Amino acid sequence: MQRVFLLLQTFYFNKFSSYIATEELRLAALRVWDTSLKDISNTTIKQALDSLPDSFPSWPPTPGEFKELCISFGGSGKYKWSHELKVLDNKKEKVKNSNPSVERMIDEGSKVCKILKEIYPHLNWYQIADVFTKLKKICRVYYHKMNDLELIKMLIGYSKDELKHTLGLEQSS
């Protein structure tokens, strides 16, 4: 498992190693990964590692995601082939005690991110999220009395040119 960690750190650099900054966290993470992959053969793990640049090009997979990737290559001791996995229902289930204002903020924020994706089609979604965060920080300087939801709703009303101009304000200052 340490070899797997070394390869993940080599491929993802600090995106992987920042999660295991201390020796205690590294040992705990090793245990979690080892438990997750206990039924997976070394050959299948190697195939999954080789596919990471295509399957997870920007961010490292979680142990569960990596296990699913392994199973898709040839199964495990428990699951022989990926089609034997239980298919999860696509219906959204409401989480008990969910916060409607947070859900609304996420929904509204995704609208702004979709507009930003149209402006910057060459950026991946993680980069779009960074641009969105930068945009909110810039606007927060001018509209510091607005709460997050009000600020996001205001941004939805901006034209693409206004959003580009706002993002340009930080570069010119």
C-alpha cells in the first residue's frame, strides 16, 4: 500500500499529500486504503493506477472511488465484474435536518459557475470554482453588507462582460 501512496503522491503532488500531513494521518490513511482494497488483486490495482491520468486527471480519488475503478477492471474477491455491483437509485433523497438556505446558495452558485464556464470553456470545473471564489472575494469588497446568497443572486444578474470586467478589477489593482 505504501507503493500505491508513493505513486499517488507522485502523480497528484500536494493534492494527495496535503491530506496526510502528519505521520498519524498517514498511518490512518494507509489502514483505510488497505481495508478498502483488501479484496483487489495487485494486477487490478496496477491497471487502476495506470488509468488515473484518464479517470482522475486533476484530483486524487478517494479510497472508495479507487476501489470502484479497480472493480471496473476485473472485479475483486467479492465482486467479480463491475456489472455485479448494486446500481444505486438516482432519486435524490432529502437529508434529514438539511438547511434549505445552504441548498439554495449551492443551486444559485452553480448558476454563476455555469456562466463562468461559458466565459472560460478551457478551464476545468475545479478551476471554475476557484474563479467563482475569486469573483465573490472581489465583490465582497464592494458589497460587504450583502450576505452570501444576496451576493450570488446579484452575480447571476451580471452579463458575461460585467463578470469579466469584475474579474479584471483585481488584476488592474
